[in-house]
Amino acid sequence: MDKVSRKRDRLEVIHDILKIVRDRHNSIKPTPLLRYSNLSSSSFSDYYKELVLKELVREESDKKGRKFVTLTDKGFKFLEKYKYILGFIEEFEL
């Protein structure tokens, strides 16, 4: 099955969400993150809760009380390891 037509698996979705946060200078509001993630709001909510629970992202508030999502050290490490695993898969043509 080619990459365009298949659904993203769980790890790909997590990777995509973390990458969106990182690529936005490690600070993005939850609503734009939902839009960029290309998920339904209920799916996004489930993934988001899991990412917070597993301490891959955290929610911070500015002085005006606006919420922002940022990566934790663990979130940055996930992205690093994910890239390594993809390289491994490509190297062995799996």
C-alpha cells in the first residue's frame, strides 16, 4: 500500500503532533495544533491527553492566561529516537 492512501499509525500521529510543536519554536496554542495535526477533535483530544500524561508535552500559560503547548525533554528525545528508527527501517528496506 502506498504511503499516500494509508492511515497513519499511532506512532506516526504522535510523531507528527510533537514535530508540529517543535517546528513552531516549541510553543503553539492547542487549537492551531489540532488544526495542523489533521485529526478529528475527539481523536486529537485522546492523543493530547496521552502526551500530557506521558510527559511528552506540557501546557503552559502566559501572563494573560493563554495556553501554549511545549515539548518536554522527553518529547524532544522521542523525536530524536523516532528519526533513528526510521533511518534503521530505511537502511534495511523494511
